[in-house]
Amino acid sequence: MKKIAIISIILTMLLIATAPSSFAEVVTINIEAEISDFHDLGDAIFGGAINEGDYMWGQLTYETTTPDLDGSFMYGLYDLSNTPYGMTLHTGSFTFMTPSDGSFFIGINSYNNSMVYMGDGLPHSNGAPVDLLQWNILYETENTLLSDALPTTAPVLGDVGAGMDNIITIQGYVSPTMGYSLLVSPTSAVLAPEPISSTLFLVGGAALGFRRFRKKITN
């Protein structure tokens, strides 16, 4: 009986530790996109390795409990600078990402149903800077954003307008006369599964095994 009590306590502690109230409120959105416009004067920075039509993929992450700096009813401003959250995009051998020690902001306007994710980026290994990494979203459907709170779901791209209403802008300048710019059109935005779900699965399996074990003993 003492062994059963110990097992019961351990399972209870595991269930409490993984209860919904203690979920890490981190949203991760998997992004797929296509480069719709690219400028690199004389191929001086990327040497022709990036072209229009190239595939891009990556992730956007943020913490939903980040405080709203604006404080008004319709507008939200969230500062995730100097945090592990931000945006990362890849194409070929190149990676564009916001650094953990740099600036990253999320702005939400529930009045006109628009959102912006914006930050600076880490320089590439070839020394090319990333001065701007920004995703603009403007929903066509009214009342899509019912509040200025950080969303817990991925953007529904089917409700977003075409062209510049759903665009990621990446820019970097080596000098006033030398730089590059990309316009990237997201084609898919899907909420990544929470890692905590695997823990709950293991706890659930352990609980089921314990019930069977206890049933054998009582019989």
C-alpha cells in the first residue's frame, strides 16, 4: 500500500506540474513564403544566390503574456526586445533573424484589423547587415481582430488581402549606396504544436498504467 501511495503522489505532482494553468504561453508560428521581389545592386552582397521566386521558410515566436505598452483599447504595442523571441527566415544557405539582444516589437491595431511584427536582425556570415525584418498583415474581413491582445493562433492568411497586405520586408545597407531589399509573400502560417503536449501524453500513459497496476493488486 505504501508503494501505491508513493506512485500516486508522484503522478499527482506530474499532473500538477503540467496542468493547463502552468502552460508556457509561447506561440510559435511556422511560416512558408516566396520571394516576390529582390534587389541587390550588381549582386554585390549575395552574389546572385537569392532570386525572385525562391522558397523561404522559418518561424515567428512570442510570449503572449508580454505587457501592452500602449494601454489603449484598440491599439497594442508589445516589446519583445532582448528576449529569445522573434522571427527567423531561411532561403538557401542564408538566414535572416532577429537577435536575442536586439529590438523586436509587435503592433496590433484592432480598429483597422492590422498587425506588424518588426525588428532588426543579425548580420550574415558575409558581413551583410539586416537592418529591418518586418511582417505586415492587413485583414480584409471586418472585426477579425476583436482586441489588441497578442493572438494565440496563427494568422488566417485566407482572410488577409493580397500583395502588400501580407508582406515581409527584409532590408540591409552596407553603405548609403550599397544595400539589398526583399519582399517576401507568406503562403502558409501554421501554429506549431506545443512541446508540452508530449509531456501530457507521457503522464496520461503513466496514469493509465498505474490504474491497471492498481486494479491487479485490488483483484
